[in-house]
Amino acid sequence: MNAANRPPQKNAARWVPAIAAAALLGTVIVTGVAGGSNGGSSATSTVATDPPATEVSEPAEPVNVAETTEPPPIETRPETEKVPLDRTLADGVVGEDVRRVQDRLIELGFNPGPVDGVYGPLTIQAIWAYEKLVLQTPRDQVTGRVTPDMWDRMQDHVKIQPRRPEPGTRNHLEIYLPEQVAAMFHDGSPVFVAHISSGTNEEWCREVTISPGEYGNEDGEEPKKEGRCGISRTPGGIFTVHRKVEGHRQSALGGMLNPVYFNYGIAIHGAHNVPTQPASHGCIRVANAISEDLFELMSHGDRVFVWDGVKQPEEYGEQLPVFDWRWEEWYETSTTTTTTTEPEEIEEIEEIEEPEPPVTEATEPPASTEPATTTTTSTTTPTTTVAVDDEGDEPERADGGSNGAGPSGNGSNGGDES
């Protein structure tokens, strides 16, 4: 019986190493699983290389260079392609290095005005916009200057991307009130990025001139004056371009050049005064000299997104502006205002109609009768100087005093711009 049992014992002994190996392998597997559940190093390495983990770490939306909380997307080019700058560019500087900066701004979508190699106000404003949008510089800390280090960064591969890549229209405008920057996109590419100035949120009361066709004078044929009050607020939200008017206009909010309206009387338009801080009565100001470019790039029906730094535009929808109201004190003194205006109109008529008759009357008596001692001094001097000799100059100086902006015609009312 013992002899009969020996062969099975030998066979069992043969399987002992295999069973031990299997047990050891099972222990390793269990340990690995346990380590994975407890954050072990081997399990962590496995998760880090797992494709789903990579997908989770990717941003849900494209990186937005305009967002203050997100770094701008920058891909550095090889150093050999960069051109160094050996000085800091500031107001009044002239040279080929200025021209290179202007060219680069245009490549990025900014509008520095003419590429003329002159570092002037338009180039400075374009640099303000670059500092705020790309470098994330707070608007009260912009310098408007280009240092060698900044120029080095400007030569990196930077692309301005819209915050709303699917705006619902082919072209759209994005306005960032916290940064005081506006960006026009065509098919998702920036075609006009500029520094702006928006509403101050302050209350105002003043005499206004309203052009025919503007709100408050829709059916009028002549400009009219009124006393109005309002709040200089630029609402956030989503709007649509509904009107464009080429040239200079006057509204209750102030003077405008090439306005493009998107929220009742609120428009983006050219202005003489576009400081680094909000300064308008509610509209969006850009520099006069580049307002025509933006006017041509915008069309009826284009979507306009306005960020106010509090909520997303979609949370507001098409938010109404604060409509202006009647200024009662102005109407109480309207008689005085009218009396003041009438002599100005009479003076203009006198300057045009009086030139020749006074000269004839003053010239004939001295020539035929008297020695022209008293008459010439008292009569000829005032009439000849104003009405005849300076006929083409004196009225121009008077007009120039009221229209001091030259071609744009709204430089004198920097404080009256919308």
C-alpha cells in the first residue's frame, strides 16, 4: 500500500514550485492593486500615462488671450529670427525700429495708424492695447513705450483669439471694459484691436445739441438744443449693430465721428479724447484717425459682446442703457439761453452783408470834400479791418476757435464727446 502511494507523492512534489510561483505572482498583483487604491507610486505612474487623464487636463475651451485670468498663448520662435532693439521707443522717436514695431502691431491685429516710422499718439495707443491685452498689464500701469525686452516678446508667436469663437455671426466685435480694449474679428481672426474709453458711470446734466435723425430729434430737419441729464454707463451684454452714420454727429451723449450704433444711442465711434481711463458718457471711443477703418470693417447685423467685469455677456442678454431725461433747470433758464444765441446769428449776418456798403460810404467823402483827418480815423478803421481786409481770415479764426480739431471737427468739445 505504501509502495502504491509513492508515485502520487513524487508527482505532487513536482508541482510545488509552480504553485509557489503562482502564489507569488498573485501577491504582486494584489499588492499593485492595493497600492493603486492607496496612491502608491507605481499606480500613480500608470495613471499619469493613461490617455483619459491627459484629456481631462486639457482646457474645455480654446485659451483666450483677452481673459485677464488666463496667460496669453505664446509660442517662441527661434532666437535667430528675432531682431534686437537697442533703445526704448517713446513719444516723438523716429526711425526704422519704430517702423518695425508698427509693422508687427499690424501683423498682430492692432491699429497703430500709418506705418511711417514716427512714434506718435496712435502708436502709443496701440501699445497701450498690447500691454493690456497681451502682457496683462493693469490699465493704470501702461506706459505706451517699447523697451528692448518688450520688443523681444512682441516677436514671439502671439495670436489674439476671440473669447467667443462661435459668436453666431461671421464677424463680431468684442469689447473688454475692464481692460478698455476692443477687438473686431472676421472669421475668428483679429482685424482691428484698439485702445478704447467707455462710460464713467457718473451722472451728468448739460446742454446738448442733437443732430437730425438722432434719438430725441428723429424727425427733425435741423439740429436742436436741449437740456438733458443722464448716467455715463456702458452696459454689458450681447447686442447687434443696427445703424451706421458716416461723418460727424451730435447726440444727447455728445459728439461722434463715424458712429456705429449697437445699443439704442450707444455707439462705438471716433473721438478726439481717448484717455487711459473711462471718460465717455456711455459710448465706446476710439481715436478719430482710425474710426473710419473700424467703420468699414463693421456691418449691420454684426454681433457685439460687451464684458463689464461682473458677469458674462450672456447673463445680461440685450441689456438696455440708462436713458437720459429732461434737465428742468435748463428749461427754466431757456429764455436767457435763447437771448444769448440770437446775437451770434445776427453778428454772422452782419459780417457777411456789411463789407462793401460801409467801405463805399467811408471812402467817398474824404476823396471829394474833406481832408480825411477825422472821418478816416473814426469810420474807415473799424469797417475796413473787419469786413474788408480780413474777410477771409477773421471768420475762419472764429470758426477755428469752435472747431479746433481740424478735419474731425470735434476736438474742441473733448469734454462733450459721447
